[in-house]
Amino acid sequence: MFSWGEDFQQGFRLKKGSAGPPAADGVQSLQLSFHVADLCVGLRVLAFIKDNGEASIIRVSQNASGRREKGKQKFVKCVERLEAVSCTDDGVTLLSDTGVVFYVDSTHPPYTPSPMEALKGIRVTQIACGSQHTVVLSKDGQVYTWGQDSRGQLGLGKDGSSISSPQHVRSLSSMPLVQVSAGGEQSFALSESGSVFGWGRNDCGQLGLGDTTDRSTPTLVHHLNMKKTVFAACGKDHTAVLTTDGVVFTFGSGQHGQLGHNSFGNELRPRLVAELWGSKVTKIACGRYHTLVLTDHMKVYSFGSNEQGQLGPRQEGHPCVPLPVQLLEGTTEGPKIQSIFAGGDSSFGTCRPDQEMQSESKSGSRQEAPVESQVDRWISEWGSKLRPKVKQEIHQRFSSASSLNRSFLNQSNHFHTSAMHSGLDLSLCKRVFKKLMHNEAIQSEVEKAVMEMLPSLHENPAGVEGLRVFLILNELLYAMQRSGRVWSVEIAVKVAAAVQSLSTENLQVTANWWTLSMMENKSRHVKVWRTALSEVLRMAPAPLSSVKDILQILQNMYNVNKRKIKIPELTFCSEIDPFFLEEDLNRWRSRLQFMAVNNPPLILCSFAFVMDFKSKQWVFQLNSNLTVVEHLLGRPVPSTSYFELNLRRSSLVEDSFRQLAQAAPTHIKKGLVVYFDGDTKITNVYKKDFFHHLFVEIKKEKSEMFMTNDSETLAWFSNKEPEKIKADVYLLGLLCGLALYNDCIFPVPFPLVLFKKLLGVKPTLEDLMEFCPEVGKSLQYIMNYEDDDLEDQYMFFEITWKDTNIDLDPENPGKPVTSQNKKEFVDAYVNYVFNKSVESVFQEFERGFFQLCDRDLLRMFEPEELQRLMVGQDDYDWEKLKQSTQYDLPLSPNGGQLVRFDSHLENPTMQMFWEVFDELTEDQKRDFLWFVTGSRKAPILGMGQIQMIARLKIIMRGSPDQHLPESLTCHNILELPSYSSKEIMKDRLTQALIAERTFSSEEERPSV
């Protein structure tokens, strides 16, 4: 071993006859009878480990004249084989090959090591000491610290005096750490992906954070991101790091030139040591005020303080410039430098013959087995006597967030981990978890280990790498849900709680990762939490805090997805448990009625995006029904329990408008009943007929209320003489609200923009494209115009809308449209058409509409959904109608009791009917829908909701061919005689449908 700098030769036990005076060049060749495996120098102590696992200590004392004197090498008697050593100013920390940590106080010989009882049961893999503190890293990636905490060097979040017992640094608990380092009063930890975290004293910038403020918790050194750092070494107040490419960065105090930048200035941020460019560095070491590096050519470079010759013999040059240490033995065929050590004002280099070094490199270090091959072995060994060992390995792998994190790294790019890139191999996750789910017992063990790990997750991990575990757990939950077995909902609940404890910034990172992975995995991550939500909502009672945590996760995913539109928004929707929805609606109503703030609604208040349309429609109708009941209870007995409209078919608009205008606001909140021409029979058919025909009649009799588009397919409010139509527009709004309130379809031909405005959504150019395609296309052309000469087209902020000239910017008459203000022009155009031109009129429509519909509850709908709720939908899936139809048929050809069947194949008449139906035109099929249900619109929840009953009509007199089909619209029943031929059936059915284009006169619709 070579030694230079402060002389420790007399302290070592050398081979007999090998001791001598220091060489003229300051380098001593210590002829030891053993090889040094590890060595560390503190202020008043040197300790080393031999290859055979024994440790020795050399104590440094100070004589009366102030001169430092070295004692003799003293053996440390330890019951275990030792493999690492680190020193504080006076203390020695030792690590055994079984992971046990021992401490020796060098001021009190004999040197008997004492195990750290607080670390009992924790296998430690690394140790590092500063002047008065110690940092250790456990096998499962956890960091523990103790000692002096005057500058935050323990990383516990507060500056203190001293802590004698090891403390867990929780903010690093989920990081896949590979190294810890300490020096002076600063500490560092490195992750497997090259992230560097520093904490403690920073007055010289030794943490590399760009400032001189101390840190009491681990803080990411952002300037080393993506640098692929693999090792860190610390001096008293400077730091050096080594990358996988063999590049060295230094920062902190440069007072003695120890940074190697050809200056004595401090560096607050990591700076590349340019003088080493071209040499691939393999190892680095820091003394108190100097730095050593070892290259792949076995050359040692030094820079920094040389007060005691610790830089060794070099070419003439500045001490702040890295120069090779001239070790003659390093340039011959003899021993090569294997390791370097620096501490205090001393430097050391160990060497071995080539053959020994090659043998050691081949043996390598023990590495953790790849997780996939380990899982394969677990499965194969589970049924053997090795099961206890397998259980232990499962626990080690899955009970530590750090181990779990490290298990699934993408080996090709995990060094590029960022807020937008997780560095995980998610395909590996899928394969591994899928294999684990094949064995129920192993799955159970994994779940137990994960449950043990979850409480250790920190709410504010030191870096984004610590967030990977949530992506991994998401994949685990997905595999558990897909396994087909009962899975632990509690894991999902606890994961959700851990996610929601994260900071807003970290939540954004997890949402980014989830959303980016959606591009590859489609909706799997959303499905995980959608499934978890459904499971939790089924609990009785549902734990509201857990429901909220899961909803918030879905909200974060939804928000990111909405901005980037990666997957359809319907992916987030599911049918919510009706019992929970009813409870949530009751909470919502209580808040409105009694100002209850302690029990707010959850889904209805903030998370309506998770509700499918069926759930939203169900809640809206339930609220209407409850409101109806509310207006019947607690009041004097009224003359009627309904809000009645007595109408003449010949004066539909006049009668309905007059009676609505006269009705008291509370009266219209009862259930609606419609009577026609004195017929007081209560039937839903009349109500459906009323709304089905109403708008057409309004358009005929009160055409001044509307303008239509060029194709006359859509209507909008007229902007002419608004004062004359405001009263009627108010009643139209009231009628729209009345239809929704009473669960009726009202096919008003308004564009989507009406429903946007009702929900407070701003109209866009797309809305103008729908209502006025030609104008919309012209405006889109302006938006797409890319040249800078738009002003040469001589367009101005002046338009003609419905024969009226409008200045869109009256404060700037004659304002031209330019490339810079074209969006302003288009927005102003759209705003005028849908807002400004009809402002007072729309206010009246809105006022009438919200007399019956609660504005806040209605916000759970998207504009398209609200339009569908009012107008119905045009998605006519006739096959679903056929699939959902049931049949009442006689048991025998000669008649008898009718029995319910699911298939039309049971009867030739029913087979014939569907053959005829398939031959009808699309318009005739819609007439048939009206014939059976009372509406030509498809049900808002789809055609399968109709569940038509086709019944064989028994004709007692005459031939069945003389009769037309009949229907009972209240029950969606179709009655068919047994026609003798397909042609006759088609003729009789089409005759019945023609008759149904007018008002119905009775609930049952016979046509004989």
C-alpha cells in the first residue's frame, strides 16, 4: 500500500525489515503482510479492515508541543467478520458482512466494538461518517442517521443538538438508494437512477444547490439530474461526484483548490472538472481539503491542499489543477493501484498483482436477482421445503418501497427519470404481477408485504423517483382485480390515502405518469380506480374519506387527460351504486335546505365526471320526485295532487302558455298531468303527446320568437324586438324545465350551444359551425390563415348578422382584422351571435328553465348529456330493441294461457313480425317506436331500455287478417294478430303506423 501526506507509517505493523524513513518524494510504500479492504481517517483516528475481515485502529494524539503523534495499530476484537469502516473525529463505525453495525470509541481503549441495538434486525449495507455524525444504508434501501445535528446533517427536518440513537430518514424511504456519503457536517444519498440528495451544512455550497442555505431534510441536487451519478465523496466542506461515464463534478469550498477548477473560488453548483476531460475516472476520494481520483489506466490524480504533501509527487503546477501522482510502481508490470482512500491530510493507494485484480473482477459483487427470475423460482419452490425462504424473500422484496422501486427499473433509460418520465419498465411490472397472481398463496403473501410497506410511504418524498411506487402499485392492483379472485380492497384504500397525502406538485407528477402510460396501456390505470371506487361504494356504510381519496385520484387523472385528450372521457364513467347516490343526494339537499356544512355531498358536489349518464339521469329524476313529494307534504290538503294542464288539441300553445303564466311557482313543482279535450283520464301518453307536438305548434304560432339556420333544421332566439317576445321566451324556458322535471322528452331543435349556455360553458366557433356552417367555415378559414398579410384582405370588425350591420368593437370603428387579432375577431363574432345579440331574451329563457331545474345539480351533466336528456337521442340501435323484447305466447297452437318467452323463434307470427320490421324504412321504424312507446326519439339510456313485450292477440270473432296491430304505450306492449302471411302483416302494420302520426286519443291504441 502507498501512503503520502500525513505520516502514518509508524502506526502500521509492517513486515520485518521493511520500515524506513519517508521517501524523498513523500510517498511511502508500506510493506504490509495483509491487504487492506477498506480504510478511513478521522481527525484523531485511522481505522482499516483487512481482507480477512479483521479491523485495526491507529489512534492520533497531540503532545505538549502540539505535534500529532500516532499510536500503534491495535486490533479490534469483533465476533463477526467485518467488511467496511468509517470514522468520525474520534469514533469508529464498523460494518460486518451480516449487516450488523458496531461502534468503537477510540478515546477509550481497549477497542471493544458495541453493536447498535437500535438497528437490531435491520441489515445494513453501507456506513458513512462526518465529523460528528453517522449515516447508514440498509439492505432494503432505508437511511438511518445519528450524532450531531447542529446544521441539519441528520436530515430529520429540524436542527438539533445531538441524537445518540439511529433515526429513520423517512423522506428517502421510497428511493432506490445505492450509496450514502458524509463529510464535515453534510450528508448525501445516491439513487440507482443517479439522483443525488444532499442535506446539512451548505455555507460554502457543498450541497450543490445553487445557494448557501443549510438544509435539514434531503434535497435533490437538480443540477446533477440526468448526469448518471454513481458515487459521491465528501470532504470537510466540499463534495465530488462521479458519473457512470467517468466524469467528475465538484462543488463547495474551493479555498484550497480542492475542486480542481484552476481557482480557489467556491462553487455553489456542480461543475465538471475539465482538466480530467479525456480520462475515464473510476474512483474518487476526498480528504479534508483535497481530492483524489483514479482513472481506468490506474493513474491517480490529486488536487487541493498540499500542506502535508497529501497531493503526492506531481509535475510542477498549481495545486488547484488535477495532475497525476507519480507512483513509479503504477507504470511498470508490477502491482497496479486498485483503490484510493483519502482522509484528513492523508492519501492512500492499495495495489495488487494483475492476476489478483482480474480474479476479483471476475468474482464481482453479489447483486440482487432480477425480479422476474426470482418470481419464477418462487412459484417453482412454493410447494417444497423452501417455502419459508420464499416467504422471506417475498417480504424483503415487497415490504420495502425502496426495494419495490428498484425491482422494475427500465435498465436502458431509468437515468432519465423526470416529472414526465418514470424510468419504469411497466411491461416487466405486468409480466411479474400476472405470474404472481397465478398462485393464490403467493398473492396473499405479496398483499401482506405490501400492506406492511404502505405506512412507510412519505407524504413528501425527496425526489420524483420516490413516486414510482405508486405507478407500480397501480399495476399490482390491476393484476389483483383481473385475477378473478377476491382481492384486498383495503390495499386500494390505503394506496389512495397515501397518494392524497402527497403535495400538489407530486400529485401532478403521478397524474402525468399515469396519463402518459395511458397512451400505451389505454384505460387500465383508470379502470383500477374505477373498480376500487365501485367496491368501496358497496360497503355499508361507505367510508366517505376513502371514497373521497379514490375520487381525487380519478380527478387528477381526469384533469390531465382532459388537457391532453389521451383516452375517451367515458372511460372515467361507471354506474354508481344507487344507495350511495341516494345518500349523496340527501346530503346535497340537506346542505341546500338546512345549510349543513359538516356533511357535504361527494360525487354530486365535485366528482360528477365519474357518473355515467344513467346515474346522472337517475339522480336528477330522484331529486325531482323528492321535490314533488316535498310540495305535497306539510301543506293544507290541496284540491289536487298534480299540476294539471287542461288543453284543447286545437289550441295547444294558447292553452298551455295561459295556464303556465297563471300557475303559482309552488304549484308547478307537483307532478304534471295533461288532459285533452275534457278527457280527465290520467295517462303518461297525453303527457308525451303534449311535449312531442308542442314545439312544432309554437314555431307555427309564435314564429317571431325564433330565427332558423339556412337549412331550417335548427332554431335560435330572434334578436329582433326582444321586448315583445320575452314573456313567451320565459314560458318556453319554463316548459323545457317542466319536461325535464317530469322525465319527458321535449324535442326542441336548439343547437348544442343552448345547453352549453345553461351550464355556463362558453360558446365556441364549433357552435357557430353547427348553426351556420357557411359563416363558420369562413371564420375557420381566417383562423387557419398563416400568412402575415391578412390585413390586405380588407376585413374589419364589422359584420352583417340577420340583415343587421354590427360593429364588434364600437370603441374602435373601422378596426381591421389582422394576423395578430384574428382570434379576437372570431371570438367577438361568436360572442355576438350567441350571447350579446340575445342577452336579454336568453335571460328570460334561463329564468323560466331554472324555476324547476336546480342549477347546481344540473352541472353534473355535460352539455351533450343535457341535450340528450331533454331532446332524446338519435342513436336507434334496432338490434338492441329486438334483443330486449320479450314475448307473451300461448302454450299450445290452439291457444290457452299466455306464457313469457325470451325468443321470437318460439312463434311463427313473431318471426314474421321481425322480418317485416327489418324491411321497414328508417322513418317507418321511428313511427313504430312512437306507436309502442309514445315517442319517436330513442330512450335516453338506449334502445335496450324499452323492453317491449310482443303479445299474440287472440281474435275471438272473424279473421285475424281483418285486424290491425294494437299497442299499450304505458307498458310498451305490442299486440299482434296471427296474420296468415307476411304481406298481410306488413300492410296492416303500416296502416297502423300512418294513423299514429296524429294526436293519440286514448292510452290503448286499437285500430280495427
